[in-house]
Amino acid sequence: MKLLLQVPTAIIVVLILSTWIASLRFVVLPPGSFKLRAMTALVYQGHDYRLVDSPRAMCGRQAYPAKNCEEVAMNHLGKRVLFRLPYSQWLYDFTEPGAAASTVAVEDTPLRSSIQ
């Protein structure tokens, strides 16, 4: 019985360690990308990306992104793709590609309005 619990636990630990060491990330490329087709890619050495991310969201988080930030991110990404998976709109929405570019004033947020 103990062996039945130890084997799945060992597999989970090995997967977590390999993900951390290899810096594996899921990067979602939307339709209309520069050079790559729409897909969800498993990439290695994705230190600039979150666990689930997109190039547009990554560029949106930078304080001063370059004009060609997305194109540079896609070129960098194209060299590190391990697996190509089907495009997922849900995962792309999960990366919040437009959230960082929001220019809403603090006074206009719902929480701030409810406090006053």
C-alpha cells in the first residue's frame, strides 16, 4: 500500500523539479502572430515568461516596452519550442494580455468608488 502512494508522489515531485529546473512555460500565441501560427507552445528556458503567458502580456508588463517588443519575444520564443499544442482562447484570456495596458484612474475603480 505504501508503494502505491510513493510512486505517484515521486512522479509528481520529479515533474515539479523538472519544470523548475528546465524553466518550462506554456506560451499562448494568438491568431495573427508575426511569424508563428496560433498555438499554445511548451517552451524551455522561458525565464521572461510566467507559467502561462503570452508575448503581448509580457510586453504589457514592462515599464517601457520597445516598439517591436512582441516581434522580439516571438523570435526568441520560436527558438525554444518543445511542443506545439492547439490554440486555446481560454488560456490566452487567462494571460490577461490587455490588463497591463489599462489606463483607468484609481478613482474610477469599483472598489475606490464604493469606499467613498
